[in-house]
Amino acid sequence: MQADPFSGALTPASGFSDQERASVYRAIETRRDVRDQFLPQPVPDDVLRRLLNAAHAAPSVGFMQPWNFIMVREAAVREAAWQ
């Protein structure tokens, strides 16, 4: 019998404190679309890394995580992509 290659891949979720739950609800309830309000300063590398790690862990159909992200730092390239 062959061992399950995915055994131990998922860690069981633990409970969240009241403060953690309140923080999640606050983030959900106060979210907004800011596509036209980006700041000119670049996102610091450590913040970007945390965001991308969170995005890679986001749920997907069949838990396949088919996420690919492209980071563009040059304004000319961003402008060309936008066109």
C-alpha cells in the first residue's frame, strides 16, 4: 500500500479569538474598491511578500491554487499593460 502523498499537507484549523474574528469582520465590512486611487509610492518588499503569500493560500476550486502573479515596478510597463 502506497503512502498518501498529501498526508499532512493541510494543517487543521484552530479556533480564533473574539478579537481575531472581529478583525476579519471589520476588514470584510470596510473593504472598498480603489482601482483608481493607487498611491505613487511602491509597496515595500516585505508587505508585498506577505500579500502574495496570503494570495497564494487563498481558496480555489479543488484546492489547486492556480495563482500566478506578475509584479511590474516600471511605470512605462504598467502604462503599456493598461493600454
